[in-house]
Amino acid sequence: MNIQKSKSLFERAQNSIPGGVNSPVRAFKSVGGNPIFIQRAKGAYLYDEDGNRYIDYIASWGPMILGHAYEPVVKAIQQKATESTSFGAPTELEVDMAELIKGMVPNVDLIRMVSSGTEACMSAVRLARGFTGRNKIIKFEGCYHGHADSFLVKAGSGVATFNIQTVPGVTAGVANDTLTAPYNDLQAVEALVAAHPTEIAAVIIEPVAGNMGCILPEPGFLEGLRQICTDNNIILIFDEVMTGFRLAPGGAQERLQIDADLVTYGKVIGAGMPVGAFGGRSEIMQHIAPLGSVYQAGTLSGNPLAMVAGFTLLSELHNNPSIYQELDEKTIYLKAGLINAFDASGFPYVINQLGSMISVHFSEQPVKDFASASAATNTLFNKFFHAMLNRGIYLPPSAFESWFLNNALTYEDLDLTILAVNESLLEIQQ
Ligand code: PLP
């Protein structure tokens, strides 16, 4: 595969952008090799600067659930742009968006729009602290909630990919207020709560983790967390930045039938535009300014282009829930193909999947937390990644990331992917 233009662009980029990229995992540092510079995308396909086509399993890290350049979204943005790209004043569209989200997520009474998943999680934690008058939070090892200081403690995604233990620039004071427990370990949470009975404001969790590969909550885990939080007046925050509007119209809350106190969104909610949101019961949300004194604001929050893109996509998902069935079936089809290929190869493997989130670990043990995800042979994943890329399949460039299916993928695309998996596993055996 010729990637000459990507190579020279990466060289050029490194002279003016740190590491040549605007977000670390894009640099391919852990898998090695040259990142691919994308020129455009349509449906399930990415096209790079050298004219190569890839079947996309990243979907911009989640947002493009119906594929790239989805016609109704593109048209809505084009039309909106002619009316100005920002006002910094309230609009009817923001009310429409909030009402639509409330219709999809029944336990959200009030929702505030922000511009990224990081902002959503950071603001939800501030609100939980303001509401409870407590300082500490519990997060789970390998979960990623964005790059705000409180979350860069035993974080997943790029922090795990680059094996960064403590992040310089995060003060000890902030880090000390973030307590961590292994994912799926209820006893560890109970012990933390017992040790800090009146200090914990919130437990924040990815209800299905996607930042150490895809990791599912074991039966009873989220139910147990819900109970612990209720019993101890702790705010349970579901970080649904990945799972929101992806696993079901009402996200993981609906799919797993568990209600959080606050929920955060990103990715799908903005259809690829910079959007995040946090919401929940009005009893808690009314503490946000200007109703209450927990301050939170944003010049571009509720931006008209971002809102119209998100509103158009969410409306499609709301009106056509069969999309979720289709996505599930496609993902299960891919999973079956992966299982056959891995069985034939003899490599040890674990495939975790829920809805349109799926990942592969080269592991003999079940992968149920960060320790087991880290114990997998990730050097093999890196080889597998490149073998797939050379065959035109664009997987996340790290074993610590979930793959996301989009509904523009055809069964022919899935068959091509499965063929590439078989060939790639043969290649890396040599
Ligand atoms: N929360 C989760 C679960 C995420 O996966 C991410 C990003 O990948 C974030 C929060 C941060 O979102 P953003 O990158 O939009 O700031």
C-alpha cells in the first residue's frame, strides 16, 4: 500500500503540531508506523491522502453511528451555516435538542450542552461535589473520562496506551481526591466507601468500558454500585460518552436497565461535531448556574451547527429504533467471523462485545478489568493492527480501545473484514 503522502504530511506535521497530531492515540506511537492522513470519508469508508480506501471501525471514535457524511446531517449543517455559525444567545434548536434527549432518556429532567465529553464529565463531577459538599470521587482503573485533571489517575485510552503512570501537571491535591478501584470489583468499592464514609461525592463509571478495549460489567456489578451509592448518598455518574445513543436510544441505562443520578454524553450526541452534555434529575441539576451556584459555562455551548447535526442524527435514531437491531446483528456476524478465524489460528483470544462495541484481546484469561487487559499480549495486537491496515481495514491503533460499528457497513464489508482477519492472523503467525 502506497502511503507516501501520509508519510510526508506526518513529517511536515511534526514541525508544527506536538507529535504531529492533535490527540495522542492518532500518532500510532504504540502500534508503530506512520499514521494515515485522511482526506475524506463517506458511509463506512475512509479515503486517505494517497487515495487508499479503508473500511472504518473507529467511526471517529464513536460518533459516526450511521456512517460518514450522512446525507441528512450534511444538509442540515449546510442550511444552518447560512444563518451564522454562532450567536452566544439562546435558540429554539437548543430547546428542541433538550426535549428530544429527555424523550430518549426518561430519567433526565434537565440537560446542559457543552462542547466535549471531557467537559461533560468534568462538569458532572463538579456538580456532584457542589451538591453533596464532598470532595472525593471514585473512578475505575482503565476507565477514561476525558483529560480533566481529576480523571488522569489510572486512566484508560491514550494514558493506558502510552503507559503513563502519573501525569505531570496534575497536582497531588487533585490526584488524592480521586480514589480508584478495579473495574468489576464491588468489594474494592465497598472498602473505599467504608474508609471514607462521608467524603465521597460521586462514583463515575463507563457502564460498558470502551477505553481498555471493550469490557462488560459483570452481572450484579452495576446493580451493586447503584445500591452502594444510594445507601451512602453518593452520586452515581454514568459516563455514557461512548455508550450514549449507541447501545440503545437511552444508552447503557436503557440497555442494562439501571438508572444513574447523572449521565454524561459526547460522541454520537454531536454526529461528529464538538458536542457533549450532562444531565439528570432536576433535584441535582438545579444546582447548576444560573439556577444554582455550581458554575459552568461555554461560549460555544449549544452552538447552532453542532446542535443541528446532533438533533438530526438523534432524531433518526429515535424514529428508527430498528437501527440498533441492525447494528447488533452486524456486530454479532462480525464476532462469529472473528471467532472462527481466531479458532483456526490457534492464537489465544478474548472477544468482548455488547451492541455495536467490540474488541479483541490476545489473551488466555477473561478480560474483565484493566489488569487483565494489560496482561494480554498487546505486541501481537500491534502486528495484527498493521496486517489489517495493509488490507484496508482501519481498526483503533491500540488494544486499549473499543471498535465501533456503523450502520453503513454492509455484510459484504463484514465479509471482507473477516477475510482480512483470517489472512492477517496467518501473516502474524510467521
Ligand atoms: N468519556 C469517555 C467514556 C470517552 O471515551 C471519552 C473520549 O474518548 C471522553 C469521556 C472524553 O470525551 P472528549 O474526547 O470528547 O473530550
